[in-house]
Amino acid sequence: MSTDASRRELARFLRSRRERIAPSEVGLPPGTRRRIPGLRREEVAVLAGVSPTWYTYLEQGRGIQPSREVLDSLARVLRLSEDERRYIHRLSLGAVVHAAALDAEVPAEVLVGQIVAMFEESPYPVYAGDNYGDLLAWNPAACEWYEDWGALPKEERNILRWMLVSPVARTRLTNWEEDTRDAVARWRGEMSQHPNDPRQQEQVSEFARLSPEFRAWWGQHRVVEHRSRIRRLRHDRMGARSMRITVVHTPEIVPVGVVLHLPVDSR
């Protein structure tokens, strides 16, 4: 079920998406007296088949519970992507409950370290991070292609913080802005599973203080899930190379993911 924090985030998200839809996109006349960008609340309500008052309450973050069917109707009207549709489901209906670790004698951190250690000789980066973005383990190739994260203070060993703040990141990531915006959007999707986590709220404040780009991107409410994608990295000696990053999860190590880099080309 939704919480106060998730209802507030759902309200902000719906409002941001409503404001980006032009009336003409849904077959409505633009009109001459519009004082706000995008659609009006009552227009969204009519198109979604709900009461304007009810939808207003939803955008105000009040304690109402939309059904899956209504959420899907809103997703259609607001032209949400599949990731965004699933995002509003999680915010409104609650997070998926993950299985507990199957072997309590092997902590997740130890198991993750063992997994990453298997790639010690790999020429491609492998690293593991948790739902905060904290880096828990990485192979030597990750130091080669990214940075020697072990040389950083422990509180700075966070992949999103590194991408936002480190000047090395802007050199190593050839498409720095695209990659970092994607990481921010992925993290926002991850946060919906733990809407009341105080540390994540502290991280939002910290990243906003450290990075003007983060402040701008966070306000756009963009959401994507952890799907594989191409990332192009630049090496000091080997030049630039495209790799497909893939995040691997298993119930034993939730909420930790192991990030693999698969070769795309030989350049």
C-alpha cells in the first residue's frame, strides 16, 4: 500500500507528466486562455474516466487508493512509458516483496564479493552496488576503465555520486550527460521501492547541493528501469570502446546488483 511519501511523489510525478502533454496530442483544442502548460486536471480526469475531484485529490497527495485499472488509464492518457507506468504502480500499490537470503550464513556482501572475484582476470569491468548506489566490490578492469574507487574515501564510493561529481567521470564516460541522466532516472525508479528511507532523502539533498545538473534532472521526474544499455568508455591507453552494461539481481543478494560490461565492438 502507498505511504505519505509515495503519495506525495506520485502527485508530483503525475503533475509533471500532465504538464508536458499538449492538448492537441490528445485531440483537444489548444484554447486561448490556458494559464498552465499541458493539460488541465479536469481534462486528464475526463480522458481517464474518473471524477475531476477524485483526480485533483490524487494530485494533491491525499489518502486515496487508485486501482490498477485506473493507474493504467492514467498512464495511457499521460502517455507514460512502460517504465513510468510500472513506477506509478509501485508508488501507489507498494513495492514488490523480495525473498529473504536463502543462506543466512553467507551475508549478501560476502556473496557479492565472491561473485565479483570470479571476474578478477576479465578485461571488462564488473562492479556491485546496492540500492543507494554504494559500490561494494569491483574488479581490476573497473579501476582501469572507471577509476580506482578504493583510493576514494568510503563515503564517496557511490556510483551516482562519482558520475555526478568526479572530473574523471566526465573524461571516462564519452557520453557523460546521457549516461548520468540515465543513472539518475534509474535511481529514481529504485527509490520508489523504499519511499520513506531517510538515507535516500539525505542523498537527494547531498547530490542537489553538489551538482546543478542533478538538481535540474531530478526536477524532470524522469524514470527508467534497470535494463541493459550501451555505455561508451574511454581508456587512457586503449582508446574508446562501447560496452553493454547489464545489471544482474538474485534474491540472495537483493538489494544489491552486479553490473556486467559485455563487449559490443573491438574498438
